[in-house]
Amino acid sequence: MIKSPEQQAVDAAITSRRSIRAFLPTPVAREDIESILEVAARAPSGTNTQPWQVYVLTGAMKEALSAKILAVYADPEQNKLHTEEYAYYPREWVSPYIDRRRKVGWDLYSLLGLTRENKSGMAAQHGRNFEFFDAPVGLIFTIDRIMEQGSWLDYGMFLQNIMVAARGRGLDTCPQAAFTQYHRIISEVLGLPASETVVCGMSLGFADSGKIENTLVTEREPIAKFVKFME
């Protein structure tokens, strides 16, 4: 099938999206951030409820949040007092999901030269999440606690729109559920109202192509594994 230029552009934005874990310090213009979010807000939502709230962090505010979280992350006794507000992952892992999770983890650590015995090295790499992987822009997403599961499905489409719109502008992202463990710190630093739940974070900026971790390309199952055509 010959693709039109429009099809090629959309497909390229989707297929080139990857979770980037090292960014350049190059600033992202505010008008570009606003444009991405404006486009992303065209995501569908049940009866047009538009359940998303976004906090865009740059400069001193981003650094302040990173510092607060990292201080707790580095203290085992303090760190164990912080738990997720909702379960992102299954409480019981089974195949094939656990296999895919392990593979992507070890693929990343192998690129970084981290062995299973290097617990401190793996912890340090995980801690990079809370520096937004040095991206100049950090995004924190929240949702009103009154919203139910359907609105969380809508939220996923909004997040995907942000990532695809960013690629269309030559920017990269990394969606980060890791922030949910520190929702109390995030609420305190950002002054969130008690009615809002932290959904996730996201790094936004220009990928540092010189970093080995950014060469990771995760695998996808062929559609024959998850699609059934029924006539």
C-alpha cells in the first residue's frame, strides 16, 4: 500500500516515539509546549469531560521538586513511608507480562553496563526519573478524584497525543509512572488541591543522541499475537 504524505507523517510520529532517558539542556519554547498541549487536548473523552490537568515545570520549580523527591529516595527509612496512591502494575505478575517487563529492564541495564549484582547502580539509574532525565521540561498530570475508570482511559489517549505531537515537532518524551510513589511530595511542592490525584509525570525535551540508553528500542509483538479477525 502506498501511503499518502499525511499517513507517512502520522506513522512516523507514532513509530519514532520512544521513552528517552537522557536529554540535552536545550530549552523548549513555551509556545511549543502550549501548542503540543493544545493539540493533545483534542483527545476523545466520554461526553467531552476532558479530565486532564497538567502542571508544566521548568527552572527552579522543576529543580525544587526533583531535590525533594531525591532526598527521600536516598533515605531508605523515609522512602518506605511513600507508597503509590493507585496500583499502576498488577499485584500479581504472570507470563507474558512479567517476561516483557524483565526483558526491557535487563535490556536497558545491559546497555548501561549494570549487572544484577549492581543494586546501587540500578537504584541510581531509577533515581534519574526524578531528575526528569535532565530534560528542561517536566510535566505532572493529575485527575479529579471524583472521576472513574473510564476517565483514566481517556487520560491515556491525552498522554499519547502529547507524545506524538512532541515527535511531530522534533521533541522527545518519557512517560513516568515512577512519580506516583511520591504523590504527597508532589502535592506539597506544587500546592495541589486535595481533590486531585497524581496520574504520572513526563519528561519533555530534545534527546541526547550521544547517550547509550537512548539506543534502546523496545520490541512489539506482531499483530497476529493480539488480533483476531472475525467474519
